[in-house]
Amino acid sequence: MNLETLDAKKKNKNKLNGISHETIGDDHLYTGLETPMRKDAFKLTDKEKKEKISLLFEEIMHVMGLDLTDDSLKGTPDRVAKMYIDEIFSGLNPANKPQVALFENKYQYNQMLVEKDITFYSNCEHHFVPIIGKAHVAYISSGKVIGLSKLNRIVQYYAKRPQVQERLTNQIAEALKDILETEDVAVIIDAKHLCVSSRGIKDDTSSTVTVYYGGKFNTTEKITELQNYLK
Ligand SMILES: [Zn+2]
């Protein structure tokens, strides 16, 4: 294929993408907040997915010229497949969503609760390389409270997907709002993207901060208070 045809093909692809975004129907999962998933995403079992990914990853390694008979490399396709499905992308499967029990707010604690410095590892969906960061989540109880470790688990669940940081922030916030039955939720994420620090522009010092302030957190007062706790 000559370069011109390739260019035309690329342009067409972009155009198609443009149209498909504009004509998204309600029955599509392609919204900004939802991770774009196909409807048949769970037709294959985890075991079948791992077998398939292993074969495909072996192919990638083979195409790159790696010798798959080498002792150090031959287990890699299986390891990658297992890691994708069981660990770093396990949050794609709703079956892995943490079960969260609510408790009555017995202590009548009605100030903000902040769980800070939740370390997470995610992966950039554009390059499939790590995003490493800290999440800080806060809420003001509407009468219900959840166990502190659950806040952490919710962060980890959404981090274990191919992600963009903005979506990760909003997905955590929406999940908390839903579970805690309140709009008064805040999420702050400060993360380093390895696609920025280890390749491309190779900026090793920058980090990205994204925030979500819902309900009562939308006042300068509350934001200042929250930021004081995070110092
Ligand atoms: Zn990236």
C-alpha cells in the first residue's frame, strides 16, 4: 500500500470515528463516563480469554523477532494473559466489583471523612503502560457510612481497567455517590503517566491532577478544608 492510500485510510478512519461519536445511541455503552465495552464483552469465559490472549501475545512477540523457545521468554504469553485478566484489567468485569455494605451512621458524624493517599496502579488505555498515582476520596455522610477499606477497594476496582485519568476520577465519584446515597463526594487523583515519563516527551517530573467536587464540596470553604487535610 502506498503512503497516499494509507493517509486516505487514516483520514477515513478519523472521520468514521467522528460520526460514530455523534450518533451514539442510548443502547451503546460508549459514553464519556462508561468504559467503552462491547455488548459481547463477557461471552468468553476468563479461561477462554486467557488462552486467546496468550496466543495473540505470543504472535506479537514472534513478530518482533523474539525467540519463544528461549526459557526466559516461553512462559511470557501465559503470564501476560493471566496478569491482564486476573489482575491489572480485572476491573473490566462487573463480577469483580466490590460488594459494599452500608452501616448506619451511629456516631452521628456529620463532618467530612477523608481517606487519603490511596496508592493505585492503573494503565493508560492509549498506550497500555502504567499510570501510578494516589487517590484521595472524601464524603459527607447522608446517614450511611461504609467501611474505610471499601473506599480503597472501589478505587482499586476502577483503576484495574485500561483508563484515562479523567474517567477514572469520575467513575470513582459516581460509584461513591451511588453507594453512599449522597452528592457530597470528592475525588482527587494525582498520578504519573508512564507514557509521558518514559516515552514520548519523556517528562519525568510532571504529574497530572484531576478532581471531582460534588454537592457540598462545591464551595471554596469545603475545598480549602479538604485541601488542608491533604497537605
Ligand atoms: Zn498514554
